[in-house]
Amino acid sequence: MTDKELMEIAVKAREMSYSPYSNFRVGAALLGLSGKVYTGCNVENAGYTPTNCAERTALFKAISEGEHEFTAIAIVGGLGDTLNDLCAPCGVCRQALSEFCDNSFRFILGNPKEIKVVTMGEILPYSFGKGDLKL
Ligand code: THU
């Protein structure tokens, strides 16, 4: 699976975005260690706060299907039909992913025309994790 292929799966997943309030449409494709890809889109809500980001939709689908190890996630987003040059994951999604992904986990950002890659270690330094809770 190349970065571009994973990105293209994220673009396809974005078609399912339910975003009537922001019209900011996001798609994500999370690559499991098994090779399986879990897709997600953002799911908004009239109450606003129950909104779920595309990245966490993909992550929760994966966990609920028994996969706990991941190597990369591709993320694409933008208003309406446009694809932004960069749709960086929000802080909540970085933290949610960090529960299962180490510092070498890769974020494949941008769009199929221009891909930028950053690691978990770069995007979420000095993080709080399960290691902190060990006595
Ligand atoms: N959103 C995501 O799905 N992922 C992100 O990383 C950033 C934000 C969604 C949430 C909301 O539906 C919309 O984009 C605008 O914030």
C-alpha cells in the first residue's frame, strides 16, 4: 500500500462525510498492521459537540473490529468540493490515535497531488499516554 493509494482511499471515504453544519468534509484511511484499511468520515450533529472527526471514526471502527496496531493514516479535508493543501488532524484525534500508535506512526496529509508526511513524534511531542499511568 503506497501513501498515494491510502490517500486515494481517504478521498473516497470523504464522499460519505455528514457535515451539514460546517460543510467541511473530511475523509480518513487508517492502515492496520494486518494490512487492512479502515475508513472514516466526519459525522456532525445538530448539538455540535457530539460531532465525530473522520480520524476517530476510522480508529473506532478498527478497534471495534479487533485491530489495535497501525502504521499510518491518510487524511483529506476541505470545504465543499475543494481539497485543502493540508488538513491537519485536531488535537483530540492526535491524542486518540496516540493510545494505539507509537512515535513512528505516519500521518499522510495533503491530497493525492501533493502529499506531506509527518510522524506521531513530530505532531504530538511531549504527549501524555498509558506509560504515565504505570506505578
Ligand atoms: N474535522 C475532522 O473530521 N477532522 C479533523 O482533524 C479536523 C476537523 C471535522 C469536524 C467537523 O465536522 C468539521 O471538520 C469542522 O471542524
